[in-house]
Amino acid sequence: MSVVEIATVIAPQNALKWTDAGRASSTTVPGIGWTPSLFRRQVAGNPSRIAVESRSRSLSYAELDQWTDRLALALSQSGVRPGVLVGLALPRSVEAIAAMLAVMKAGGAFLPIDPDYPTARQAFVLKDADVPLVVSSAEIAPNLPVSGASVVTLDDLERVAEPSALELKPGRVDDLAYAIYTSGSTGRPKAALLTHRGIGPLYEAQAPAFGIGEGTRVLQFAALGFDAMISEVFVTLLAGGTVCVAEAEDLVPGDALAQTLRDRRIAVVTLPPTVLGLLPRGDYPDLRTLVVAGEACPASLASEWSVGRRLINAYGPTEATVCASLYPCPEGPQPAPPIGKPLAYVEALILDDSGRPVPDGEEGELFLGGPSLAEGYLRRPELTTERFVVHRNEEGSARRLYRTGDRVRQRHDGHFEFLGRLDEQVKIRGIRIEPSEVRDVLERHPQVRAAAVLPEGQGADRRLAAFIVPESVGQLSLDDLRAHLRANVPIHLMPGRMSLVNDLPRTDHGKLDHRALLDSVRDRPRRARPEEERTLPSAPRDPRELLVARVWKDLFDREVEIHDDFFEIGGDSLAAMDLLSRLHRESGVALSIAAMMQRPTVAGLAEALSHRRSPDDWSPLVPIQDGGNRPPLYCIHPGGGNILCYVDLVRALGQDQPLFGLQAPGVDDDRTPMTSVEAMADAYLEAIAAVQPRGSIRLCGWSFGGVVAYEMARRLAEEGNPPERLLLIDAGFLHSFAILRALIPSETPLFQFLGARRDGIFPEFRRHAEASKIVPPGASERQIRRIFEVFMANVEALYSYRPEPYSGGRISLLMAEDYLANRRRDPLDEWRRLSDDLDIATVPGNHLTMMRPPHVDALARAIADRVGPSSIEISFDRHSS
């Protein structure tokens, strides 16, 4: 976009420059300058100092300067010049910071486009901003929506960034520097246009207040689409500090963020109070300055976190270049902090409804002036005129002011106190949100007659609640609405609660009755699931779904079903980041917010994990429950290869018993199944040794799994380190073939059945497998085919296995009370020939029902009696599992 084009989309009065007879003019405000020129002062002063670093890469000031010069030349050759907006579709990274600076050096202004936003939101931004060029990465570029913009990667720019006759010319302070989209009160997001004029003064004010100087390590916490990152990046670079970039999973509020602050030796960080409230208390030896911003800071947080460090409460809208006022909190117990005094270059007026200054101590609307004000909103002249006004004082002096919509009052000590909003705008997790934007998206659904979106709760529990009036009863489901929202709004705009209502209650004056609406459905029980939904499988069907379900259970502290919607059961943007971080730690696969938004269910995320997991990451060891203080119990899969049969057992054993399953290769991937009990024993012992290198182990196996567990124990005994416990659940050798015949009845003799063509006997297997729980309910054809191949491989392994006697101590045999198949011989005779130290117990149920409620409780008691507390030392690495 050219300068001429931008001039047509802002109101005429925006040409007015800030002047005030009682203060210095904007031209004498300290720090005003073109941002790249201010940056080069630090390059000249100490070029070898580290400017920006991530865990994998760091750049000195000289290296960052040289690289961004080359990128800027390439951008200039692509038509970037003053007034041109350039989209940046990049993740939080060293490369993203370099791209911002390069666009500025080329004379343009950057517009962040979050790669995790829904495609529809990205498409809106690209169309609304009409950017001619988008800079992205090779991974993200193919997924961007089609628009009129040219898309180039940083690698593309590097290839064309050859020396040329084209020279970079210094820009002007009035040139656009960046644009940031914020939530819109009309239901349409709006882009605020900011110039270089505000960045230098921001640095002059914040650097000394925050203690940022040469070498100061500042964490880049804010998402690139939010204005706080301008302070984190450019104040740090202009002060000679180091911008520390972290992966999203390292910034999840709680333990992950705490570890990042310690590991990266962060000295200064800016956090919303909600995030600070989730930060574990403890020692942060390098953290000197903690800045809270984005929402009201409670007294409890200020009192606790002000001890031993500098705590600053900051306030400022995007339209005033990030920050307008600061309040240095005293140390120790204190009331909720005010938003402080205006920065030196900021003019702040508190005006009444008539535009007159209010008396001291009275409340009014806060208006801001000064060189840091935005030029206006992109292509929104009416809104620009409404929010950026010309105010004349009693002497007739005119100044351009931004009306914030915030109610404040000035205390006797000069500090401003925030009292709330004049409109519907809210702050949730420090993010400015206009509920009407969500309402507008809901009302665009063809089956919605009307909608209302309101904030509810306080602090960390604050969220959006949506109330929808359908066009006709029974034609609209909440699942449809959630899918509609996920496709059109970012995750921070997803309501935490959604309800279908008959109408929207009104007050006597005809306004929406917020209290009546919130109260009308507050205690309403969760909706009954439609009949067709009740037929869907609810329990995990494979190890990936089991993993995701276990993480969800830890997060929400209750059992979940695989088709539960993350947002419906109480998830929000913070919880989503926590979930993705936990999944990354557990699986080694880093999923994006976009993956979370596309299918926010256990089943959906499990499928995403399977698509992104490298075959080299596979392990037969699956943590079913890794919490608890007892030594872990390792349970080997039965004939179907799946370990889901142990889920009911671990619940019955209680939360203090860690339990890990050993699953067969090929059950949830295309790996070749093993056809030897001995090979399985070796592979499974190797997997256990990777997480428990020392100490005796406890082995358990049901059905065919008991045979493999026996061989594992026998090998350990030969090495002189027998298992501490060996529990075999209704297991045997010939007994297993009898069970096989009961589960998959066939007229074909067993030896012919084993040698038959797989395609010929697959229909028999499929007919009986789900009823026998060999495959989980609702398994797909592909899943059943995989389990069939594993099942046949296990039958082949059992048929060829020749057990040798065991000398490793006691074997506990937990046998089913009821027979599933005709027993021509007692299965215990087989075990008596192999060991003379047997502990035999009978458990209610048959071979199948003993593993399910209610009989599984008796099985769990029998196991608990045999795996009581142990004095044997265990070295167990839960993280690597």
C-alpha cells in the first residue's frame, strides 16, 4: 500500500500534530527517530554483543544488522517502500524479529499474521489489509489462504539479496512502522497504524524504568500479533539488551514458563497478571524486573511478587504505542496497584461526557495525546474519526487525542486509578476483546436468529459466555456453532461456555439484561447427547487416544470421552497451551494451536499426533498412568497387541500405582508385527531399561501377555536379576489356544487356520473381534486390519514358543473363576511343570469379564495384595517415557 493510499483511509484531522503550550513540542521529545537508525547506534557501540537468541540460534548486533540489510535490499527490489504494509506470517523466532527489522529498513511497515489463526481469520486480514507481499517460511507458506499478495519465504529473499545498485535510504519518523489488528466493537477487527514516532520515546521511558541496558536478557513472551512484543523486541534492541525467544511450549504458564525464566537467565519479563498468578513461587535468581500489564493486577500478586525484585504495573492501549503509564510498586504488602503516572512524553486528560476536565479525584474517561498516537485505523475513516478527536482547551489550543474508553480517576498523589470500561470491551488473559466481534461471527451462521456474548468470572476464571437464539428448534447444534467459530476466530476469542436459549432477556429500557441472561443458564446441567452421538465410542481406541485422554484427565481433573470438545468442557486459550505443552513432553510431537482449533477432541488430537510423529520415535512402552509413589507395574499386551485392556485395571488400582503398557508394533502404525515370543521379550525389556535402568521390575501379563511376561522374567532370572513380582492373569499355553477358539469360533482345524490365507479368515476375525474386545468399539476398518495382522503374528509366536523352566522365584497366577472355553486339561498343570513356587488365586468373572467392571475391582485387590510397598531401590525416568 502506498503513502497516497494510506492518506485516503484516515480522517483529515489526523494531519494535526501534537502541540501543547504548556509542554515541549513533539519535535523535542527525547528519543524520537527512525527505528533502524536508533538500532544502528547499538550496532556501532558494541557490534559483538548478542542481540537476539533462541535455544538453537543467536545473532550479534553486527550479524543482525548485516542480515537485515540484505533482506531489506531484497524487499526493496520487491517493491517495499514507505507506506507499504508487508505481512509477516512467521512463528515466534529469531527469523521473525529479523523480518520485522528488515521491513522497517526497506521503508515499509510490518503486519503480523499469526500462523495459528484459523484460515478464515488469516484470509480476512489479508483481504482487509490488502498487503502486496507476505513474508513467510517454507513450512507455513503453503498453508496460507490464497489472496492477491505475493508470498515469499526468508530463503527466497536470501537468494535474491545480492549486492546491487539499489541503496537503502534512511526513513522518516512519520513513516508507518507496523500495524496491529485488534478486536473490533462493530464485530470486525481493525488494524491500528503506528509510526516510528512512538518507538524511540517508548524506549527512552521503559529502558531505565525496567532496568534494560547493555546485555540485559529480556524474554519475548507476547505473541507476535499483540503490541506488547513491540516493547519486548525494540526497547530491548535500542537499549543494547538481548531478546530471548522461546518456543510456545516453553512459555506455557506454570512450570514450563518458570523453567524458561531460570534456564534462560531472564532478567526482565512482561506478563499479564493472570499468567503471573500461575507462575510457581520459588527462586528466580536472575529475574530483576517483573512487569505486569494487560489487565488489573490484584493486591495479592503485587504484594507477593514485589518482594526481592522490581515490580511495575504498566498500562497502555495499542493506539498509543504499547504503553502510556507506569506504576513502580512498593515492596511487600499493598493494595491493588494503580496504573501510575503518564510517561514523560504522554499527555493524559480525564474528561467528562462534555469533553471538560473533571475535578481532582473525580472519575471520567481517559484521553491520551502525544507523539506515540496511531495514525488511525486502516480503511476505517469513521472509526478513526470517532476514536481520534481534536480537543481544544480553554485557551483555544488544539491537540489530537485518543479516547481510550477507560474510566479512571487521578489520586491525590498524581497516580491514575483504573475503574473499568465505558463500553463492552473486556480484557481476558491480558488480551483486549470486543465480545461483539464474536457475536457478529455467531450471527452470520444461517441457523442463528440472534446471539449475545458476555464476559463472566474474574481473574484467571474470566471467560466469554455465548448465548444463541436458533432460527428454529432442533435445527442447530452447539457442535455446529463451535465448528463455525473455530473456522472464523482465533483461540482467544472462543467462548468458554455456549448455550442455546429461547430469547435474549431485556431490561425495562429495552437493553440486553446481562445479569438475567447469565443467571438463566448458570446452573443448567450439561446437555444430553443426541442419540446418534451416544452410539459413538467414548473410550480410547488406541495408545495415542489413551495418551491424549490421560493428559486431558490430568488437566481437567476428571474422566473425558474421546469426542468431548475441549472448549465445551471448560478449556480456554491458556489451557490449550498447557495441553499442547504436556502432549509435547509426553509424545515428543509439537502440535500447533491450529491443530488444536481444527479438531479439539481427544480423537482429533490423537490423529494429529499420528500424522506428525516420526517412525523413529516409536516405543512399545505406553504410559497409562505415570503418577504415584509405588514402583511401576509393566503390563504386556494380550493377543490383540493393544494395551487398552489395562485402563479399567489401573483405575481400580488407584492413582498411587504407576502402570505402563507394552504394546505390539503394528497396532497403531505400519510397523511389521513380531512373530517370536523371544523377540518380543528382548524388545520389551530394552524399552523398560530405557526408563528404569536400575532396580528390579514388576511384570504383569494378561492372556498371551502372560506368556511374554513369563519369557521376559525368565531372561532376567538367567542374568541374575529376576523381577521383583511376576503376575500372570488367566494365562497359559494350550489354554490360550482354547481361549482363541472361544473368541473366534471356526470349523477350520487350528493348524489349517494358522496356515490359511489371511484374506480368507479376516471376515471371521472381524465378526467376532469387537464383541470379544480384541478390537476397541468403533475401530475403523484400517485399525481392525492392523490388529488382525498383529493378532495372527501373536498366535504364530505362541504356536512356535517352547517355554523353559523358571528359577526366578514366585509366580502369581490370577485365574478366572468361570470358564470361557472347555478345559480339556487344567492350565495350572502347565505352570506346575515350569515352576515349583506358584501363588494361585481365583478371581471372579471369565477370561474377558475379569478385566472389566465390576469384576476388575477384585482383580485389582488381588494384584494390590501382591505388589505392596517395596524397599528395593528404583531408578525411574518418567520424563523419557
